[in-house]
Amino acid sequence: MNLIDFIKSLNWIDNIAATVWIMLSAILVWVLFKTTQQVGWRNKYVYWQIGLFIFIWMHPVYTSIMKGNAIVEIGNIATLILTVFVFYKIKVQFNTLANWLIPQIIWITIASLYIGLKLIDK
């Protein structure tokens, strides 16, 4: 299988991306809710999660303004770095809750590889 065929075999990612992000956002909201139950709203763990949530939902805004896969890839990599950062920060205090960010890390990694391959193919 050549690179073009491999990339075409991954086009399902485009079809489910919005649905996946809605589900991952629901998980983030749940983790945030559980965190606030334990430490309240005025806490660095809560602030990191809110910041991550806002950053994630800015992705459709800046990618609609600045078109192109390169912008999407930069956004994906920035989101991945921020998610891993928040994961490790939360894991210190809330080990079990932090594990709920793992699906997001996996998804962003898959999506980043897909977009990266599309960029390489051009």
C-alpha cells in the first residue's frame, strides 16, 4: 500500500471528528465537575481544565479563519502538548480523573498523524 492509499484509508477521521470532539468535551466537562466537587472552583486544577476546554473549542474558530492543513496540524500539536501538560498536572492530585484524558490524547495523536501524512503527501 502506498502513502496515498494509506491516507485515503484514514479519511473516516474527517467524518467522525466533530462527533468525537463532542464526546471528548463531555468527558472534559465531567472531569471538571468531579474536580470542582473535590476542590471547589478556585483551584489551579480547575483553571488548567477550563483553559484546555477553551483552547480545544477555539480550534474550529482559528481553523475556519486560517485555512489549510498546516494550521490544523499546528493546532493539533498545540492541543496535544496542552492536554499532556494538563494530564500530568491533574494526575498529581487526581490520578483516576486524569486517566479520563487518555482518550483525548489518543485521538489527538491519531488526528495529528493523519493530518501530518496529508501534509507530507502534498
